[in-house]
Amino acid sequence: AYDALPEGVRNYISAAMPMNVINIKSEFNFNPSRQAYQALSVPTLAIHGDRTSASSKAMSRLISDAIPGARVSAIAGARHSLISTHSEDVAAAIRRWTQDPG
């Protein structure tokens, strides 16, 4: 699958890998309570691909259920790396949401 990606996307993934490793490691120590999410008062849009894993979809739903006023958007045909494969659809979802964040 990696080899099928456009060269620019592969270059981006390779360049971003060190930071991604740091981010993933830090996530294992990040365990906020539901109350912490419920205390947020910022507009929130959780986006996932409709072909992503069940756990990613569940995370979007859990986040949107916990943060007051948050919404979920599913990008048709997208998997986990939707920002790389469906960037125009993600941008359109964000654009629609910013015009009516709820």
C-alpha cells in the first residue's frame, strides 16, 4: 500500500515519522477523564473515514459524545490516512462545519 502512494505523500510520511513516533509514545501516557472532555468549551469536529477501523470510528463517537456540542463527520470511502487520501473531502467537511459549528 505504501508503494502505491504518490511520491509526495511517501516523502511526507518519511519526514513526519520521527514526530509521529513521539506522538504515539506520548499517547500511551495520555488518559484524560470523561469529565475533562466535558469541561471543554471549544467547537469540536471529530472526523474519520467510513472505511476506517471500528476503533477509530468509536473514538470519534466517544469524543463527540463527551465534548458538549461536538459533532462527527465521516468521509465516504476514506480509511485511517484520510488526510492524505481524501484531503479535499476533509477540507470540505471542515469548511461546512465552520459555517455551522452547531
